[in-house]
Amino acid sequence: MAITYVFAGIPTANYASTLPWYERLFGRPPDMLPQDEKAAWELTDTGWIYLVGDADRAGKALLTLLVDNLDEQVAALAERGLAPDETETLSDGGRKAAFVDPEGNKITFAQPGSA
């Protein structure tokens, strides 16, 4: 069985107030609004992230997105008013910067190091 697409969901208790934070995070409005309280962004040809109204699961998502230049990513997010809540350098030289949305979901951008 080959996996051809990934849809990663991020639950929110207050969709209307959290949506603008994700528009700043991704630097644009959603690529698709498939249903009420659901917004989706295509990040790669086969990778999507979606925000969904789901109060029971809100604040528990963990998502890591790999980037080729973490400094550029963090600088672009700073221009949109977002600063990392955590940064870390890993033992292999990789680095990561985590951003926590208004409900506690953690979105991490990571630049792999060399093993």
C-alpha cells in the first residue's frame, strides 16, 4: 500500500478566532474551505494541513514541518507578527522553532542537521 497524500488536522475550539492566526502562519488565506469550520492549506503537492472546529480535541495537535532554511522561515513569520515560543538546536546540528497557536496546538518548523 502506497500513501500518496497526507492531510494533517489541527482542532480548534474557536474556529473563527483561530483562523486568522493560521492565515498569518501560512502567509495566505486557505486554499480550500471544504465545509463549515474547516480550512485547508496545500503545503506541498501531496501534503495538506487543515484547521477544523472540534472543541473536544482542541489544543492537542503536534505538527512538525521540515524546511530547508529555518532562519528564513522564522524571519518571514516575524514579519507576519509571529515569534517562536521555543527554539532548540539538536545534537546533529538540526534546529527547530515551535509556535503555539491561541489554543495550545504546537506547530514546529525544523531544519534537519547532518547525521
